[in-house]
Amino acid sequence: MINQQVVLRIFAEVQAAITGSHIVYTSGKHGTAYVNKDAVYPHTEKISFLCNMLASEFVDDGVDVVIAPAVGGVILSQWTAHHLSSFVGREVLGVYADKTDGGFAIKRGYDKLIAGKRVLVVEDVLTTGGSAKKTVEAVRENGGIVVGVGVLCNRGGVTMQDLADVPKLVALMEVTLSTWNEADCPLCKQKVPINTDVGKGLDFVRAHEIL
């Protein structure tokens, strides 16, 4: 069972939640907060605990393979598959999809491992859900049966329909935050400095020659 307060405490302990800043997200949208999942990954006990919690939500879904979009999601895929294997008493495989120019592709022979199998897609943070959706589509294109999507944090109000109509969506933490397109961003209009330490802030300032 998910205890969101415990999840929030873990994120707070490793300073993975940033608020009151000017953030540029992977989607290109701007906002004031950021869930820095990279701050959690080095803490193996904590990430194992979170993936155990996530795995417990899919014990009855007959998962054969867990897949995630690379790069960060690889860690989630491995830990979630590890804990699912313990829960169900058989091996659940952990694989990942490689990013391409147009989305994600399942390479390295992993396509053969998911064909005809029940597959759980895991992701760290959903903002628009784009990477997770493309991974879902890649699984289906390779003959896999997507049983659901599990994420650490849904910060964009992403729905099952947004993820190509997956049958199940589980988030350890739900966060509702305001985001804006660059043209409408009030922080840009107020010339609030962009945080270049997380997200796509550094790419943004370089592209706009702000530095």
C-alpha cells in the first residue's frame, strides 16, 4: 500500500524536491518546482524501498518484464523487477528502451524478451508523460502486452488516456504544479533567473545566449 507521506519524506531527506525556482522542464514548459529524481538514485536503500512499494501495486498483474525509458529509468526497471520477482516467486526481467530521434526503440535483443509477454512500464517523473507514452507504444509495436505504468511521481496530472490508454497507472506521489509555455511564462517576463542545475535550464540559457 502506498504511503505518500513516507514517499515525500524520502524525497525531502535527499533534497529531491525543489520549489520556488524557475525551472525549464524536458517538455520545454516552465514552472516553479522540480522533482529531482537524480538526487534519489545514489541512495540504493531508498530507491529499493520506493521500487518495492511500486512493485507491490502490480503483484496481481502477471508481470513478466519491467521496462523503462533510458537513462534514469533503468535503475527503476531493475529494482522493480527484482522486488516483483521476490513477490511472485519467479523471475521477472528488467530491461530498458533506448532513446531515438523520434521516440524510444527496444534494442539489444530485449524486443525478443517482451514479445507476447505482460509488460510493466516504469518511469521516474511524469510531466507530460511523453517518454512513458513512447515506451508504451514501443512495447506494443514489439508485441508486448502493457499491463500498466508505475511512476515515482506524477507531477503533470497525467492520465491513463495520456499514456496511450494503458489499463492501469500507479504513482507513489501525486503533485499538482502550474506550468507555462515559454511565451506565457510569468517568470520569464519578470526576468527571474533560470535554474541551470536541474531540468533543461542550462540548455535553455545556452540556446538563448543568456549566459
